[in-house]
Amino acid sequence: MIAYYVHHHGSGHLQRASAIARRLGQDVLGLSTLPAPTDWPGRWTTLPGDADGADAAQDDVTAGGTLHWAPRRHPGLRDRMALVSAELHRHAVRLLVVDVSVEIALLARLHGVPVVVVAQPGRRTDRAHRTAYDLAETILAPWPRRPAPDWPSAWLAKTVHVGAFSRFDGRAASPAGAARRALVLWGSGGLAVSTAQLHAAAAATPRWQWDIAGPAQTEEPPPPNLHHHGWVADPWPLLTEAGVVVTHAGQNALAEVAAARRPAVVIPQPRPFDEQEATAEALVRASLGVVERSWPAPPRWPGVLTEAQARGGDWAPWSPGDGAERAAAALSDLARSR
């Protein structure tokens, strides 16, 4: 059996795991603090949390810099690792996909279970990441092949680049959205932009209709050309109606924009290991979307949206549309060979 560990922060890890698992053609054991998605193809084990009550300053959570999160004497961590060990043994797991956790990858490998690590962009050559990437049988990169100057050659030699992919791959994208309709796509990981900034951008572009897929952060009434939709479980209709999507540089958000083949304004947000900055740099090199390093001042928005429209929405070099299938095929081959 193939098992799949899913990190609980944000929604992208879970959506990516579901997209791959559905294409494996077999039962998959899911392991996560998150609840099981409705379409998961197999057993799902909900793990205890390992953060409540932990004090990063007092509990040596990095174990002297060798790990990322392992607080001393934490009962949730102890129970979590014991349950993962039991599940690996009970189901005779032949391969564990880890997205993402250095600690789970190391635990599985100590049980003799081969590990596939789903790579993250950004600076990953710290001691803990080196442990996980070194021990991995395969590194799965959900982006196209691109320069990785700080990666050792041994990592690159075992990396499978499948391109960006999302839950929307396979859906028919409309040829074009509304010419003057902007969609701000927020992720559950957060966006360091205030509602006041959103309102100011809309007010500066009165000929554009703005849609916000995310919660309003203030009671201040919006401009007449802006509508807050709140949290949207399935943003596909809004994506296909948009002439331009304004989003952060998270992998999942970009993959969904790419699946809809929409012009985009990409504003990287602060994240650990500079992961969104690294993705933004890759987009600049590939001439994909319009990358802004910070939220533009109101007078700049008409030009920014026009530039994004002119650049267009050809995301095929970034997201060919079959990344989940390619990832599933690579995992199936590994499971059969081990």
C-alpha cells in the first residue's frame, strides 16, 4: 500500500494529495491532522496535534537545529508518532509520500519504508531539509524543471518535475473572461494586504469590476465596483469569469490560475524559507504573469491590470495539465519496484 502524509497548514497540501491519490487507481492510506477529504480513495487516519501548549523558546522544538518541529515531552507529538508507526506496520506500507514533514519522513525511513518527499520552493538547504531530501528515494517537484542553484546534484538526479497541477486540471477553461473583471484570490495561508488597500485599488480602477474570494477584514463599505464573496470553496466559476486574477505566489493558487489559463498579477507573500519569493523569481524568468514585489499603490493599478491582460494567460509551460497523472505514475512505479 502507498501512504500519504499531508501537512495541515493551508489547503494546498491537501488538494495536491487528493489530486494525486485519485489517480493512483488503488486505496491510499492518508495520514494528517486534517479531516479526510470527501473524495479520498481509501483509509484516512487523523493524527493528534503536536503544537498545543508547545513553547518554541523553551521546548527545543528543532532538537538543536536538526529538525523543524519536535517539542520536548509533548504528549501530542509522542502519540502522533506512535500512531504513524502503528499504521505503517499494520498496513505493510511499501511507500510513503510526505507533503511535508522532515520528522515524518525520517520516522518512516527508520522503519525501512521508502519515502518520496514533495519538494517546496525556496531555500531548502538547511540541516533539517537536507536530512529529508537526502533520505528520499525520489523528490517530487510540482513545478517545471528550472534552475535550482543551491540544490546538490544528488537531489536533482532523483527529482521528478511534473509541473504545477491542481484540483481543476481537466476542467474546460473559457477562452477569455470578462475584459475588465479582476479577481483577488486569497489562500487560507493568509494575505498580507488590508481591506483598505483592496478598496483603494478598486476605487482607482472604476472601469473594472473587482471580486474578492476571501473574508472582508473591515466593516467599511466597499466601493460600488467591488464585491466580497467571503471564503469560496470552489472558485472555478469566478476564475473563468475573471479577466485578470490577482493572487499570491503560493503553489496551489498559481496552479489554479494556470488551470483556468488566466492573466495574473502575482504578489509574493512572506512565508518560511522565502518560498513565495523563489516562485516569483521563477515566474519572472519565464515571463509568466506580472510579478509585483508588494501591493501596488492605487494610481498604478490601471497600468498593472492592463499589463497583465497584454501578457495573457498561456500557462502551459508552467502547468501542462497532466501533473497529477505524471506524479501518480511515478509513485506507482516506485511502489512496484520496492
